[in-house]
Amino acid sequence: MTRIERLRPDPIPAVHPLPEYLATGQRADWYADTKRVLQVPWMGVVTMAYTHYPTFFGELWRGLKPLCESRPFVEACQDLRTHGEAITAELGPASLVGKLSEMGYAPREIDNIRQVNTVFSHGNQPYVIIAAIARHLLEVGDMAGEQKAEVFEGRHAPETQVPFLLMEPHHVDAPTRAVYADIEATLNLPFVNTDYRAFARWPSYFALAWADLAQIAGTPAHEAVCQTCHDRVAGLAADGLPNPGGLSSDSLRRAAEADGSLEEVIQMCRLFQWLLPGLITNVAYFRHQLEAV
């Protein structure tokens, strides 16, 4: 079956994510429901941007919700994470534990950073699959999976005790703003992802972690890992997952058209589906940096 290709839109389209602290009404309800179903503490920028197109997101979430609550979806997320972390290890991330200890970080503080990483290592997987499904339906056609899916019972999210805090650009001082700017420039991003804003809660750690990652980001080896992640989620969107919500290409395209320009929605979806495999790779790289030698 035809699958979506890894494609960075050029020019980068305008996106309109509304932060959680500004969301009201239907948007706030969608944010809360998405977080509840995915068992994550944050509304991804990808789905924030989707809700700017309410007819589109309403139809997408109507069909995705029963899938996201299914056992095949949860297991696909777990497999995606396991595989991604394994191949990212081949990039050879150096342990930062010794340097962090020398800087004064106590073992408990380093473990707190690991816990935040665990939240994103778990939560990014459903978002990247959602992005692939949206693109597949808009650009390729229907999903080929069967409609029946066993419901997942219980909790699959990690148990963490670290408060979930985000350092927004207006919260941070000049050195961290410079790191944010370097991330945007190096990764060709129009914004700083949630993950990076959470890690910036520990600015000295994050500057060190990013400086190490920046040396390999965008290299052929790094891009190969991103491509592998893309290929796996493209396969899941095409025929690797069931479709219990009865999503169809025609219905989603009509919903996007009802919000204005179909092409505008497609370009927005391409952007997020392109950047999320890179984000997953980078979070896995950060995770390996926190392993003791």
C-alpha cells in the first residue's frame, strides 16, 4: 500500500497552536480529553495546531479516540519507543552523568530529569502516530486496517513524582533563550517543542545536553534514525493499525475544507509529521546521555 513520504514543507507554513493556559471552551475540552485518552500531562503542539481547524480536528479526534484507547495502539506505541531508543543508541551518545555530578547535581536531581524524559519518551509516541494517520488520510487514502480493536484496560503511562513544568520563552533568561534560538536554527523549527521547554527547567543541564546533541543533529546518521522512525509510523498509518472509529479519507478531507483551505491543512500536517520523528530521536538521545557509564 502507498505510504506517506518523509517531507519537510518549504516554505514552512504558519501554525496556530494555542497554549493550554489560554485555551477555553471547546478547545479546552479537547485538550483535556486528548490528555486523558493518551495518558499524558501535556497537549502536544501538533494537536494544539490541529484544533485551530475545529471541523478538521473534531472529525479526526472522533475517529482517533477509540483507536487511541485500544490495545493495538498502546502496544504499537511501546514497540515504537523500544525500537527508537535501540537505534538511537547507535549514534553513540556520551553519558553526562559524571559532568552533571561535577556541576553539583545530586543523584535525585539527575533522576528527576530522567523522570521528565520518561514522560516524553512515553507520550511522544501517540503524537507521532496521530500525525502520520492525519497525513495518510489527507494525502494517500483510507487506512487498510480492520475496524475491530480490543480496548486497552488500565494505565500505561509512567508513574512519576516530578511536577510537569514548562519554561516558556518569556520565562527564561538570555542564555536559555539563546539555546532555544539555536535549537530552532539547527533543527529548522518554527517553534521550540514542549519537550525542550520542560528540560530547560534545569538550564545548566539542558545547555550541556543540547550542546552534545547539536554536534550530531542533522547529520546523515541522525537523519537515518529519523527516517527509520518515519517509516515505521507510516506503515502503522497505512495498514498496521485498526480503524475502530471508522475514519475515512473523504470525511477528513471534507472536514478540512470546511475550515478553509485543504492545502493549508495539508501543509500544516506535513510540518508536524516531519518534525516529530526528529523530536523522538532527540529525546531518546537525551535519555541515553543520562545513563551512567
